Amino acid sequence: MADISNNFAGIKSPNPFWLASAPPTDKAYNVERAFEAGWGGVVWKTLGEEGPPIVNVNGPRYGAIWGADRRLLGLNNIELITDRDLYINLREIKEVKKRWPDRAVIVSIMVPCEEAAWKAILPLVDETEADGIELNFGCPHGMSERGMGAAVGQVPEYIEMVTRWCKANTRMPVIVKLTPNITDVRYPARAAKAGGADAVSLINTISSIVSVDLDSFSPQPSIDGKGSHGGYCGPAVKPIALNMVADIARDAETAGLPISGIGGITTWRDAAEFLALGAGNVQVCTAAMTYGFKIVEEMISGLENWMDEKGHKTLDDVIGRATPNVTDWQYLNLNYVTKAKIDQESCIKCGRCHIVCEDTSHQAITSMLDGERHFEVIDEECVGCNLCVNVCPVENCITMEQLSPGTIDKRTGEKVRDKYGNWTEHPNNPSVVAAE
Amino acid sequence: MAGSALSKKLQDGIAAGRINAKTAADNFGDIHPPLGDHEALVASDRCYFCHDAPCVTACPTSIDIPMFIREIATGNTMGAAETIMEQNILGGMCARVCPTETLCEQVCVRETAEGKPVKIGLLQRYATDQAMQTGKQFFERGAESSKHVAIVGAGPAGLACAHRLSMHGHKVTIYEARKKPGGLNEFGIAAYKTVDDFAQHEVDYVTAIGGIDIQYGKKLGKQISLAKLRASHDAVFLGMGLTGVNALGLKGNEPEGVVDAVDFIASLRQARNKTRIPVGRRIVVIGGGMTAIDAAVQAKLLGAEEVTICYRRGQENMNASDYEQELATSKGVTIRHWLQPKKLKAKAGKLSGIELEYTELKGGKLLGTGAKTTLVADQIFRAIGQSYEDASDGALELNWGRIKTSEDGATSLNDVWAGGDCSDSGDDLTVTAVAQGRDSAEAINAALSAQSA
């Protein structure tokens, strides 16, 4: 059986599945239930500085988008950091860590951007014997208006400065949680590294308005007829998160910096994809908030079985394996030629491949043959775009087949070339001409 | 079971009251309860929005099914109802009585993929019910044309024709032989398929467009004649269905207890109190179509102890769909094949049984084998089809015993159109009758417009 035990920036846990800092990790009751269910670690919901507790809205905090069968695809929230007393949280963290020594307990923190504030809270967290801290530089709503959360995370200089303060004032590994609400995630990641961060985690939620009530014309979740942007998460954000994880993983300046992957992870497969792109472990929230803690059983068993099947013995055999395969467009092999192929046996003749190709693409799929519904790729027209594969409701019915070198591409009439060739050397590239 | 109830149930002969009121209510309730909002959303999500969808091709009225389902899925139920009714103004009834398992749902790609089609019929009912419950009308009567069209029969074909003619501004008078409109929708369909007087509500909904007058008790060949209708109207549409019932063709007089299945079905539909409809203890139904099934199932639901359908050919030849056959057997009806009626047996003038002969196919011909069997029966339903009775004094050319029509319903007379079961292109389906009524209306409108141009 594959070993999925995890060592993330020196923090050990029995598996790479942590619960992200969020409502599921706000108090001992939830966290105990999570550990009983099998989660490898938790990032405790963000603590703020000592003082009167945070005030949340008293109306709805969440909004969602669904598939037509009400499968939750994206969740948006306007909840703030913990609204419980700092000392109750600290006491519970200490108790939980003591009872669950093999699990990772990380404490998320967000205090004002002043060294004194960080200096004040860090010893208190140290004392809980938690395994690490995560700096919440990501929260896009409410706290950012007060100069915290994403307001810090959007300014690399602040990230570096606060990270440095933390490193100087705690024994614990420091994980910097990054906001996706920026233009290039490599800059905040580099800043975290420069400040001495032991790791980064990403993505935090994306600024969003999830929907508008068309009766009241209020954004949702609606608070007395008004709405405010919230943080978007869940399966819908996974592609954005994967891209940002890969950006950091393959950036020479942050090479080797551990990454905790977050964003829409719902199944073991999602988790494996994050690991492959360079995440050292993953954090989950929306999936747990949709289905409860039990889903971790499927995640553990699915990851183990896949690793066994593929012969991966430890997580290190998986982590970063896809990173070198992420490249820039200009280096993609233009001599790699594919055509769609429709398996007539599994085709159910819905005709969607035909109509999307006909209406919106390259007119490369038939709809009729001898008066019968028949869907077949016209090689002379097919550019291999993959749209038909994406809209086909039957898995593996349409596949993209590579034309082997030497065969004629019926669309161009040219022989498929044997060697790798990319845009940088293509005759149509003006910069190639300029260089001559 | 109380002794008296049991004795009622086991009483020989044809008797009412074999079931009590509660059982009647349970047995004759809606066979397919309507979808709730959530069920409709989940069901609509399964539609793939196919291109040139097979379900549309399979629908005799060519309803844009993927579009109306998408409209349901997006919360636009009125849009869905309009999409349906643009093609089929009796979409509500068709949603209830169409054999969807042999039409749209049979060719649904999800039937191909998983053996589970999208619930097209129930979704259609969901949309049309909502529109009809709110009284929402999607179509307006056209500007008055000063043309007057006679329609014979207020059944599905006649109603669809009338509605479309009114959309074009023509004045319509429907001549109906019975005292109520609806045709087979009202008289010919099993009670559990269309509950709560739906057929009458639908007639009201269809005629609400205006310009449609229905005159009752006017039977072609009796109170009215084709010649007079032609003389007093600009065009005539014939949609009176089939008025004759095929006989069993047995020698001798029929004893008491042999009845037409269509009459039994009609009396059940019209009965407020179903327990008052008399039914035999042991029943044999002769036939293999929907009428045989509707009669057999309802006889069982009325408390008959044994109901046996005898069909002279094999299971694969039955006109009733597999679904209908399964429904019958699930209600306790026995279906037997390769048996044809030979002789009725009677005791003291009352039916006591039927002798049947085993049949076989020889060289493509159905032949009696000489081998026989006898079933005890105190009631026999004839369900071997209905026939066209000419009421035009021979003025109309016939084809296979029905009115000869071209694709748009035109008959051999240039001012007479026909559709539904009385026409040679009918297939005994409500939905086909609707399509033919609608298309004939378009043809009539084109002809009348050409006249005035």
C-alpha cells in the first residue's frame, strides 16, 4: 500500500488532506469531528487580535451557483474571521493538539499590519503547541477594508515585511496564504519567500458577486436588500488555483518553496492534480461544507489506490511530476497534429458535436449519411480543437488521435513532420524574421 | 375482508359494487402523478439538448422538445408551455395519453445510452398543466376573415383544426354527435390516464381563443349531411373518428354479457361513482390494442377476479406497447396469444364462457389449428378494432375503408378535408389526430386565402 503520510515544511500529518481555515475549523467541536473522520490536519479558522469579538452579518453569509440538478459548483461567502473570543480559541487549539498529536494543527492569523500586533499574538499561539501558523493575506471581503487580509496580500512589500516580523517572533513554520485577486501570483509568492516564509498556501477566495435576485435586484447573499462582494470558492475555482500553483512551482525564484494547494478540491483526483503540479499537500473546505467530513475517506482511499496502481510509493513520487510539463505557449510543439475520432459504437447520436462544430467552429463533423443520423469527423476540416470531445456527453466516445509523423494531414495537405518545432522558429513569426 | 364484501367480490355474473369507494378512488387515481418542481428540474437536467433531436422527429406534432425542456430547466415554464402548444394545442392531453415509450422517449438518446429516457411526457405535462391552471393563453384569434368552416367531430383532430383556423380568423362551427365534446379524449381513454375532468378543461382552454361554436347532438348522416355542410360553409373538415365496432364474426346470436370495450371504457369515464359500473367476475377481452388493455386493466381495477386478454397473433404483433402490456400484467391481467374466438357458450341465455381456437402462421397466413380451449367467462369485451362508417352518401373516395386523404388532409372533394382516425393516414393516436387537424387547418386557410385573393 502506498504511503501517503505527509511532511509539509516540517509539519507532519498522516495524510496530505488538511481542512482549510474556514467555518469547518472554527472550534474544537468541528475539528474533533474532522479528526475522527480522518483528516490529516486543520488550519484553524483565522484568529484576530485580542479585543471585542468580530461581528458578522446576521443574515445569510453564503451564496452559490449550482448545476441544474442543484449540484453545488461554486460557493461565495461574506463571513469574517473567527467571531469567538481569542482565548477560547487558543485554549481549544491547545486541547485539541494534545488529544491529536499525530495530526497537523496550524493556526491562521490576521492582525493589523503593525509589528506590535504580530508580536503580541505570536507568543500566545506558540504556547498552544500548534504545528505552524498561516498568515491570512487573502481574505477579500470585510477585513480587507480594514487594511488586513487581501489588502496586505495585494502588496508584495507588505507580505515580505509581515512575514519577516513573524519569522523573527515565532518558533513555528510560517505559511503565507496568498490571494488570487492580483495580476501575477509570482510576485506575492516571491515576496513571501524573501520574507523568509517556510511555505505558501493558495488560493484564497476570489472576489465575486455570485448572483442577483431578479425580484429585489439585490446581489446575493442579500442583507436587507443589499449585497457586498464575497469570496468565491468550490469546484468552479479549481482551474484558476491549479494555474497559480503551477506558476509558483515553476518560477525559478520560488523553486523549492513548499506549496499547500487550495481551491475547489472535491475528490482524490483533484488533490492528485494539485500534488502533480507541485503542491506539497492540499487544503479542502467547500467539499466538506457541501458533503460533510466523511468525504476524506474517499480521498484517502482513492489517492492510495491510484498510487498503488501506478506504482507511486510515497507522495514525493507524485509531487511536482507535472510541473516540468507546464510550459509557455510559444514552446508547444506545432508539429503535433491531432484529429478527432468518433467511436460509432459508443455514439448515442445526440448531435452536439456536429452542431457546435458547425455553428461555432470548423464545420468538420457530419450529421447525416444516407438519410440516417451519422456523426463523423471530416479530416479535411478538423483542426483538432477538442471542442467536440468537451461537449460529448459520453466519456471516451470522441478521442483525439495523433497523426503519426510522415502521414498526410488532409486539412493542410502536408506531411506531418517528425521533429519538434515551435513558434519561436516558425517562419510566420515576425521576430524570427527580424532576428535574421 | 368482511363476509359481505367478499361475497360481492366473488359473485358470478355481471355485477356492480365489487369494490368500495375508497378502493375505487385509489384504483382510478392519476396513474402517473405529475412532477413536482424539484422533480421537473432534475428530470429536465437529463436532457442533452440534442441537435436535430430524434425525439422531435418521432413526435407526430414535431414539438421542439429540447427547447421546451431547456425552458423548464431555466425556470421559464410558460415559455415551455408556449413552445409545446405552438405545435400541439392539445399538448396537455398528449402528455397524458401519448405512448411516449414508442414515440419520443423510445428514441431519446438517453434511452440509447442508459435505457432511461428523459421523462418527456411528464415534463410536457408539467409545463402545460401550469399554463392551463393559470389560464394563460398564448395565441390570439386572427382578424375576421368572413370565412366559415364546418368541422365534424369535437375530438382531438377537430379541436386542433378549429383552434388553428381561429388563429387565422375563420369562423368555426363544430358539429358533434355526442352531448359532450372531447371525442376519444373524453370517451375513449382509461379513466386513470386523465383524471379530474381534464378533457373538458382542455376543450374550454382550446376554445377560449374564440370564434369556435360547438353544436351537440349533430351526427353526420343523421341530423346533418355532408352535402348541406358543403353548401352552407366555405370548407368542411371531417374528424368524426370511427363510429363502427368490428364484430367477433361468430355464428348465432350473442348472449347477454358480450359488450364493446369502447362502450365499457366510455361508461367508466362518464361515471361519477365507478363502483356502480357493473363488471363480470371472469372476463375475456378479445383484441391486442390499447382498447383491449384499457378495458382489461379497468375491469380488473373494478374488482373482476380473472381478466384474460386473448389475442390471435403473437406478442410482437400486439398494437399495445410493451409498457401498456406490462401495466396490464402488473395489475393482474393475463395476456394470452395465438388464440381466436370460436364459439360463445351460454347458460339460460347468459354468457358462460368462450371457446377459442389456437392459431398459427403458415406461409405468412394466420390459420386456425383446430386445437381448442375453453375459458369460463361471464363477460366478454370486443376490442378488435373500430371501423369507418360512411356518412357521405358515397361522395368521398375511400382507401382501405377510410377516407382517402393526401398529406395535408385533402380528400377527393376539393372543399373537404379530413384527419384523425376516420382518415386513411390516421394511426389511432391522439397526437396524430392533433397533427392532422392542425395541418388540415393550414391547408384550408391556404385554400380560403387563395379564394379571396
